[in-house]
Amino acid sequence: MSSSSFDAPLDNIASPPPPSHKGFFGSFFRAYDRFSQWRTDLDLPQPGNIENLQKEVKATHLNNYMFDGARADLTKSLSMNPLFQVTHSFALGSQTLPSSYNFGAVFANQKVFLQGGVDHDGNVNARMNHGWAPNSVTKAQAQFSSQPGHNMIQLEHDFQGKDYNLNAKAVNPWPADFTGIYIGGYLQSVTKNLALGCETLYQRPSPDLSEFSTSYVAKYTSTDKSWIGTAQVQPAGMVQASYWQKLSEKVEVAADLQVIVAPTRRDALATLGAKYDLRLSTFRAQLDSTGKVSALLEQRFTPAFAFMVSGEIDHFKNAAKVGVGVMIESSTLTPEEMGMVPQP
């Protein structure tokens, strides 16, 4: 054999083929890549989380705004960037709640939101949101009271994908024996208008007692986002459906239906409400199937002063409630510090 056969350039030697995925894992990765590309091509919207499934309905109805008696909220802004303000809240004369005073404070910047309050009985509540990224937020809430059974700690993390939302929550968790309440929710857009999801609840009040249940949700949004319909089916025969529509730039209407079909209970509650946004005021009206008619008017005379009047009539019980309130905001900051254009 001649020595020239050993002098061949190394470039002529065939290189080994590049590694490729083979077997089960290779098929799985290829299928996952095709599925991800298919989802990207669909360009599905972000559906939001299950907790805010009926956000528009709750903003239209009076359930979170109704009050009776007298109420006053005095807010003072100490800083705008970062935001820092304190609030003194007074409530008295209510038919259902005792008179109370609450001192609260809010601090917020680009990533952190802190809110806390303490009332005249020494009950403390706190809330914190920390944004790790625009689509990843960790939340924590706490409530401490001298009354047994009123203490609560809640930990939550919310992740928003491009076309889905994943949420995990723990209420009063105890790592030693894993007691507490654990909730996991997933909402996925399947079309540009329809989103489907589920929420699983796991309760473990004691080490030898636990309960597991799952509810299913659906959300349909019109193409122009002028109306939204939702439905939620919960265990034990409870069904809730809602409908919200924006009739114009100033008028919104919403309807909510709750039906309970259980072996020991059959009940239903229907609620219809409307919201009118006028130039310097907001008016809400609501009617439900129990005979209650409610209304709330919030009139803002200046950017720093608002007056509220609420009323409710229960025709079946022949009862009525009336509430009045004021909201006053003040600041020691100059217009330039608040980001406002000073008046000439």
C-alpha cells in the first residue's frame, strides 16, 4: 500500500450525520412543534383569568357599590411617582353593618403594588402584587382579626400566556400537613371569540378530611367586543350565566342568572342592571327577581370632590335603604409634580 493513501485530506472524510430525535421523544417534540406553530398561526387573543370572567357585569351591577347609611372617604396624595396616598374612611348609620373607621395606605410603582388598612377594632388587612414580568404576577393577601376564624392568608400566582391564562391560589395553606384550600384555574382561547376553561378546588380542612371538585367555564366575546356572554357550571348543580353589552359609549347593560338544582334545594336568582356614564356623573340601576330595586348616583362636582346617593327598595319585604356619601381628594403636590398642566 502506497503512502499516498494515508495523505488524503481530512475534508474528504465523510462527517457523521447530525443527531436527530428518534423514538417516542422525537415524535413527541415534532408533534409539539407542529402544534405550537398551529397555535401561533391562529393568532388567538388573551382570554383573561377565571376570577375576572364576569368583570364587566360586576362593574355594571350594584353588588360591589351599594351601601346604606352615611359614608365618607378622605384621600390625600403624598406622591405620584411612585404613587403613595393615604385614606380615612368613615361609615355610620348602616342597617346591616356597625359604624366603623378605617385608615388605609397605597403604594405602587412599576412592579409593586402595596395596600393596607386598619380599622377602629384593630383588624388589619394587607395586599401585595409583584409583577415579575408583564405576564407574570404574584399576589398575596392577609387579614388578621382578634375574632376566631377571621384570620386569612392567601397566596396566588397568575400567568398570562399568549392565548391562555394559568392561575394557582392557596388559602390558609399549612405546609406541615398540607391543610388549607387550593385552587387551580386554566382558561384557553379556542377561537378568536370563544374561550373554555376549568377551575379545580381542593379543600383539606384537616389531615383526615378532604374534598375535591371541578367547575367548567365558557366565555364568548363578540368580534367588535361590544358584548360578552359567560357560563359557569359548578358542582352540586349550580349554574351561573351572564351577559354584558355596551349599547353606546355611555350606556352599558348586564344580566346575570344563577340557578341551583340540588336534591335538597331548588332556587334561582335573576339580576338585570344598567350603567349610564354622563359628563360628570355615573348612574347605576338594578332590578332582581327577589323584588329589590336599587340605584346609585355618583356625581363628581370637581376632580377632587364627589357626592354619592344610593337607595334600595325591597317590595316583597316592604323595606327600604338609603345611603349618602362623599369622596374628597387632596394633595400637597404642585400641578407639575402631579403631571398636570397648571391653569393660567
